[in-house]
Amino acid sequence: MRWIIPCLMFVVGIGAGCAGADPVRTPEKVGTLEFVESWPQETMLDLPELRDAPGVWPEVLGSARTSIDLAGFYFSRKGDGDDSYGPPSAPDLFLPVLQAVTKSAERGVHVRTLADAKFYKTYPTVPGLLNELPGAEMRIFDAGEVFGGGGVLHAKYFLVDEDRFFIGSQNFDWRSLGQIHELGVLVNHRELARDLHDVFEFDWSPTAREKFRQDATAGRDESKPTSIDDLARHEVRLPDGSLVRTFLTASPENQLPPQVPWDLPLLVQMIDSARDSVHVQLLSYGVTDRHKRVFDDLHRALQRAAVRGVQVRIILANWSKRSYSLPWIKALALLPHLEVRFTNIPEHPDGFIPFARVEHAKYLTVDGNRLWIGTSNWSRDYFYSSRNVGLILCGEGATRDPDRFFNQSWHGPYAETVDPCAEYSPPRRN
């Protein structure tokens, strides 16, 4: 627990530690951060301590004064697309979100929507509706063309009035709000919001993109901070009163505003710093991609942690029970001090819902005092060719709610410990 004491020392003004070398920030600079969940209805995965996204999203979006920026992998109401259906008893919790955005636009709030090019072909209806709002704008972002490598706009976030934002695993989709296990963060902090706004502008405007690239080239500084301790310079207060330090991260490398660091090396750094525990929860995990390229940065870091005696626990969705993922997952499960569990969330009692009833959160906790939470699964494309965003938090209390969320699944009735010798078949998805 070597990071706890330095962080606490900083809070009382004794030292730096996790906070880096910045001076103590004035009270008006301290923001707030709250963890927000979604959970599959008719399951035992609700965590009462956390507010639910179906309530939080309309509240925040409906409070906008000047602007709303939405960036997402896809936007879908119930009934949009051939695979977006479900039993009548499964409500569409995304409709109140759309209504909140609509009312804000009608009050004069400027709404911009950025949608991934590939999924827009499947789900064009909601982006089209948002584009028809008074004064609204909508653009399609082709990450494969802009970044190369066939990537996508996989990030999911919204930014309100350039001072509040939500980042999480939730897509803008009715299933993500009531039929999938998800975790995100609601943040109120102007400087952090400015960083996320710059990521949005990078993807929104070719002109802004070129300027950011020129700025990054002109301002290239090999002495820029690369450690989590030095980068974690923004202070936020959690609902329990804890003060933690945080900063924004994103992917892919070299496709970012100059002040936003690439997340992959920071995730490796986090795991390599672990002394006691590493908890990971993801939809999917991969070491080789469809082009047979090896991506083992995170895989080797997890192995190193287990060999050091760190207790490593990994939760994966049962969608990972696929031939190209299982050998690597089983290889991890062979190591001492490392355990992997699949979760098998049952179907809705009134009928099958495509692409739902699954673990979809993406986060990492280390030693009870460091957290990464974002939009990336752990395979190559997410870090090298697709747009993703996240936050890293440092300090006592940073992992308290995410670890509760983790334990809800780890110790829950749907968990299944991976047996390296067992045969597995993936579940039906659509």
C-alpha cells in the first residue's frame, strides 16, 4: 500500500506522492466525481450504493445551459435495427435520455453528436433525430480513415457546458441502461472537461485536428511527465468525502491533443506498481488480433504481477469463450496467485435480448488506491487504431466503489471460475 501514505501526505500539505509536484489547489479548483452503474434488470447485480445511469443521464443532460457534446460507438432505441428488440416487459430506458436532450435543444442548448461511421450504417435513426433538433449538428467519424488500421470511434461520453462529463462503458443504447452490467463516472471539473473537449474537437474537426498535431510537434518535450504520480494533478472529491487525484487518458497514440497521454503504457505502469492486488473487469481480452499480430503488453504485465505474488483477479464476460481468446485466458488461469472468472448472466425472464445480458464494464484497480476506468477492452485495436477515453485516479478511496462493483460480480451467483483444462462454448449473442 505504498501509494496511500504519499497521497494522504499531500492532502494535508506535507508532501507530493501521487499528487505530483503541483502546489495545493484552491478549493474552487476541486471537482467532484461519482461512479454510476447500469445493471441487467431481473438480476442480483444492482449495487444500491451507486446511482443508476438511467436516472443520472437525463438529469445531467436536462440541466445543460449552453452546450451538449455526445460521442458514441452507436445510438439505438428499442426497435432500431434488426437486432435491437426484446420482450415488451423490458423497457426502453434510453427514451428519457433522448427527451432530456430534446428539451435542452428546444431551450437553445447547442447539441453536437459524433457517431462512429461503421455503426451508423446499422443504427442511423437516433443520430438523425438528434441532428434534426433546433440548432443541432451531427457528424460521422470514420476512425479507420483518420487513424488508419481499421479502427472505430469506440469511446462513449457526453460533455455538458464544458464543465461536466460522463465517461463509461455504456453505449447510447437502451440495452446498456437496463440489460447490461456497466460502470461509468460522472465528473464535474472544468480543467478535466477541457481536456475531454479537446479530444472531441480533435475528432469533430479536421482543422482542429491539424492544429493539435502541429501543436504536439512544436511542443514535443521529452521531459514531459510520463508517470502516474506526476500526471495526476487534478483533484476531485468522491461522494464519501475522499480527495483523489486524476487525469484524462485516451487512445490511439499520436492521435491525441498534446496534453492528453496515451493510456496503454500507463496501464502497464499501474500493474507493474502493484504490491497487493490487481482487479480487472472487461467484456473481452485478446493477445492476438485478426491479423495474427501479438499484443502482449498487458498480458505480460499481469503475468509479472502474479509471479511477484500479487493477488490478480480478472472478470470477463462469457462472450470471451471463443477459440481465439481462450488459450490466452487459460494460460493466465494456470499461474499461481491469478484467477479468472467468466460471468454468465441469465436471459431476461420474458425472452432473449440480442447483444445484452453481459458484463461490459472496463476498469482496473490496483492495491486499493489506483484506478483506471475507460471504454477500452484489452486487445490491440482498442489501443492502436480506435478512439477510446478513460480516467486514472490515484489515492485512498479511488477504488472503493469499483471494488464493490467488482465483488458484486466476483462473488455473485453468475460467476464461473476458469478451468484451464475445460472446454467452453460461447453463448448466443444475437
